[in-house]
Amino acid sequence: MIIFGPLLILVGIGFFCWLLFTLAVFALPFFVGLTIGTWAFHTGAGVLGGAAAGLMAGGVTIGIGQLALALVQRTWLRLSIILIYVAPATFAGYSATHGIVQMGISSPAWQMVFAVVGAVAVSITALVRFTGMALDEPARQRVARG
């Protein structure tokens, strides 16, 4: 039984790190969903209504981004759409990494270094995920034909 305690702690920490990383990558839809859900709750929609409104708003935010990337042809406009989604992810990755690092490292310089590394990692992941949502031109033609 004593072996299961540390194992479950590691699994729990791993799960919450994965969850934090995923929420940091999708920071803009998460923020929009949380804001709309909180607003709906405070205007009298209740817990279920607020949760439904928040989930709907977050999904619509992701859908609008994917639709915009699929329809826009100009490269600079597609890049600006991707940056709209990646910039909040960068900030969330920095803040999350800095908060975690503050618990284990006392040097402010090393805290900053690790926080910047975390922000870069989240930025690259968000960039890869959102550019993967955008189909290239030959793939777009295959989808239109098939």
C-alpha cells in the first residue's frame, strides 16, 4: 500500500500538468468561455446555464478560428489569426510556469529563465496546433473535390 501513495501523487501531478499545459495552449477559447460562463451565471442563468454558455462560447471561439483559417487565403492574414490565438497562450504559459517555478526555486533570475522556457514551449505547441488546423492549398482542393 505504501507504494501506491507516491505513484498516485505522480499520476495526479502529471494529470494537472497536462491539464495546465492544454489550458495554456487554448488560452483564448478558455478565457472567452470562462468570461461568458461567469457573466451568464451572474445574470441569473444558474450553474448549468453558465456552464453551458461558457462551453458554447469556448467552442464557438475555436470554431471561428478554424473557419477563418480555412477560408482566408492571404498568408499575412492567416498569420495574424494564428497570432491572435498564440499570444494569449504565450502569456498563459509564462504565468503558469512562473507560478510553478516560484515554489521550487528561490533565485529570481532562474525563475525568469524557466518561465521564459515554459512560455516558449507553450508558444511553439500552440503554434503547431493552430497551424495544423489550417489546411494547405492542395489539401483544401482535395477536401473540396472529395
